[in-house]
Amino acid sequence: MSFELPPLPYAYESLEPHIDTMTMQIHHDKHHAAYVTNLNNALKDTPAASLSIEDLLKEISKHPMAVRNNGGGHYNHSMFWQLLSGKGGGAPTGALADAINATFTSFDEFKKTFGNAGITRFGSGWAWLCVNGGKLVVCSTPNQDNPLMDIADCKGTPILGLDVWEHAYYLKYQNRRPDYVAAFWNIVNWDEVAKRFASAK
């Protein structure tokens, strides 16, 4: 079994002006594609090649760094594309909104907490909203790590992730990561986040 690059669920330009077309083309077609190619190469002729990406990550400490970096890159980006929408933004509703308000006191406070996790992540990495033990948790991970990994400092099932690697925003925002984080809220696909929340619970 080999992993494949999933197609974007929308056109490259769909997230304009918040994420520019060229960034989406390079990010998906070059960066994500490279993670898939390198992951398949790292797993070739090994028993782990038959594992799902989730099972692979849950025991990532057993595998070489190439599997950790590229497996994380593949999982994180496959999820990230689904979490974005040109028709996104606004605020969550229903059970997800209730859980956010109960955990963070308000949606605005949640946005501050999550945004800060992304802005203050040194170097490259991700900000996450996870479900752990039925509760919502915000954290960040370095590089292409994520909370599914057995080596992660913060563990849980990720339901919202934000890529804060420079390749995700530098063409448009240069060194202004806070501006990129602020723009992210305009394109969050809350319906997808809510589905992942219901499944993770």
C-alpha cells in the first residue's frame, strides 16, 4: 500500500485574499507532494507500509525520523486542506460552540488562545485544537509533529490545525505571522471541525 496526495477540495484561488493562489499551488503540489513521495520511499519494503497513517503516527517512536517527518507532513496537510473553505469563517455552532465556550469562556478567548499557540511556536510547526479525554485542549507541536504521535508533548485527537511553517504564508505575509493567523479565521470550515469534534468524542 502506498500513500497518495489527496486533491484539494476546492480551486487554488478559492481562499483568496486570505491565502493567495500561488501559495496554495506550491504548498499542495510541491510541499505536500514531497511528503507523500518521501514517506512512501521511507516505508518501502517495510512491514509498516501496510499501516494506516493514523496507526503509523500512534507508534511513531518505533520508526526512523524520515517516517516521522514525512508521515506527519502527509497527515497534517491532508487534514489542513479539509479545514479550510472559501465559504468558511464566522463562528462554530451547536455542540462544538458549547464546548468551546465551556472550556475557554468565549469564542473570542478561544481564538486568542489558539492564535497565541501558533504565533509563539518558535520556528516551524502547528497550532492545534484537540479532544483529549472528552475535553478540548489547545497546544502546538514543532515541525510536522502532531498530537496523535506517541512522542508528542500534548496528546489528543486533532480537530483543528493551523500550519505555521513559513511556506504556508511567506509569499503573502512575509514575517507577519500574526496577520496570517488573523486571516485564518476567515476561512475555517467549522462544519468540518464540528464533524471531527463529534467523531473524536
